[in-house]
Amino acid sequence: TLAQKISTNVNIKKHFTHSLIVVVSQNFELKEIVKDMLTKLGIKEDSFMRDDHGLLEQLHDLLKGKYLIILDDIWTTNEGHPSWWERLKSAFPQRNEGSCVIITTRNVEVARSMGAVENRIHHHGLLSEKDSWSLFSKLAFAREGGQCPSSELRQIGKKIVSQCG
């Protein structure tokens, strides 16, 4: 995904003291998100604090210098529950000039409810036909190194890709 490309970019890694991506997905728990972040920051599981508050403090203490945090594939802000986003956000040091948190979501309302400023919301359009075919090929023909092995399969694959919009 675009988020993964950003997080692994060499220039990005040079610019930030810490750069990490966490896939949030549909069903998640704050504690698991924070543990994933701590692991990616080099903390071993046996060193984790036990409760949510302790984990958030531990994360805050580690985020010294400029950081880039990408929260990928957020589906909901869990309306009606204590705000996981407000709690997680409290662990991000506020005075780190140049630090950045990027969220990706399928639902623009999720971004807005997390405080995203309208002119900072990027609407990612559909893939081009070429990029769609490339993505499809990498997945469908992984055993063949992403190369379609026959013209018959190419024809079927192109039809599938065209129907994906």
C-alpha cells in the first residue's frame, strides 16, 4: 500500500528518529495497537507495562525526537466507547517539531472524527488499468513471480480487473 511505501522509504527513515506503521483494521484493541508500536520500537514483550496507562506512558517515553507514525486501515473510531484515539494520541509527544501521524481509512468520516483537517485529507483515487493489472498479477500469479503464465489466464484476469472499477 501507499502507507507501507512511505514507511519503508529510505529518505523518510533518515528524516525521522522513529518511523513505524501499525495496521489497525476492523476489530482492534488499544492495548494491542500500543504493544505493536512498542515492539516496532524495539521493546521486548516481557518489558511491557501491564495496564493501558502504563503502556501509553512507555510509548510516550520512547517517542523522543521526530517521529512518523502511520495508523493504517482504520475502519471506525468506536463511537460509544471511551475514545481510543484520544487515549492513544495522549502518548504522542506534542512538542516534537516535524513529527507526523498519518492515518489511512476507507471512510472520510473516520478521518474527520479523528480531527483531520479537511485540506489535509487525501482522497486516493482508483488505480490505473496498468497498476490494477500489476497488483492483480502479483497476487494471482505469485508462484510465477507475478508473471501471467498464459494468454488464456491473461484474458480472464484482465476481465476480472476491468470489473473491479
